[in-house]
Amino acid sequence: MGTVMDAPAAEVEITENMLGGKKVTVVFVLGGPGSGKGTQCANIVEHFGFTHLSAGDLLRAEIKSGSENGTMIENMIKEGKIVPSEVTIKLLQEAMIKSENDKFLIDGFPRNEENRAAFENVTKISPDFVLFFDCSEEEMERRLLGRNQGRVDDNIETIRKRFKVFVESSLPVIEYYSSKDKVKKIDATKPIPEVFEDVKAIFAPYAPKAE
């Protein structure tokens, strides 16, 4: 539960957000690489009617487009670096404006405190909550090496760099939202169906209303 001071702020800001005043529900989905976020986001989309915006997928689509922006993004990802906030926020903004939905899962963003502050400042949107998939490094490494999707960032050296970046950069974001009682933590080491049972309990209030 947010404090009395926090709650009205989101309502005031949302009327003048970057989406032309479109009122939206935003849930940030965070977890280390290989924590199973993508799988669970697909389940949430199917059962609760959210639109899934993966920061990583949007960035990879931009790389595929062959634009100058895409080349810069590809080089940064190869080096295990975080892409500049404004680049990712612009891609998220475009995707939300194009969508007819008003409920969004933003997956893999904000990656750091600077991302978080930039997103809230630029969009004037504060998330309803942060869904945090908590998973051990050993388990994430095992999953990533086993999935073999042919991604440029799925080799052991880059995987370990990504773990390090996640711990150093993303944990402060989780701590920030924890201080506002906005983090819902999931034990992501469990089998997929069990993880989804926990997810369902959290998203029950967002279930589509029966006609």
C-alpha cells in the first residue's frame, strides 16, 4: 500500500502523460536473465488481457531494422552494456501509443535507477507495482545455457556480465519500489506451473470483468 502522499500523485500525473492522457495500468516485470519472465508474461497476457512490452524484444526489433540506432544498440548489448534510457523509453512510448490496450506489462525495464527516474519523468506514469522474479544465479545460468536460442548474448562470459549488471543496476530499482510498498516478489526457481499459480494470485484483481 502506498503512503497517502504517494497515491494521488499517480492520478494527477496520469492525466498529462506521454500517451495524450490515455489512462493506463503499467506493471514493471523485473528479474535476472533466465528468471522466466518471458514465459510468465505470456501467461499473464493470455489470462489477464495485458499487452506485453519486452524492452529486449523492442531493442532486438530495432537492431533487425538495420537502422543506425539499431547498430548502436547491437554494439552495446554485445558488450553487456545498458542501452541509453531515452532510446528504450521512445520505443516503449511508440508501442503503447500504437496499442489499443490500456494494461501493459513492461518487461526488463527499468534496468537501473536512471532508467526508472527517466521513465517516470518523461512519461509521467508510475507503475501500479513491480513484479520481481527472484531466481538464483546458478539456476538462471543453467537455463540460459540450455535454451540455445542463438542470441548474441547467450554465451557464458556475456551471461556472467549480464548477471553482474543486473545485481549492480536493477536491485536499487527494486529497493526503491520496495520502499513504496510496490514490489511483489515471486520465487522463480519453482517449476513454471507453480510460479504461475503465484502470479495468478497477484493478478486476480486485474482479471477481465465478465460481460
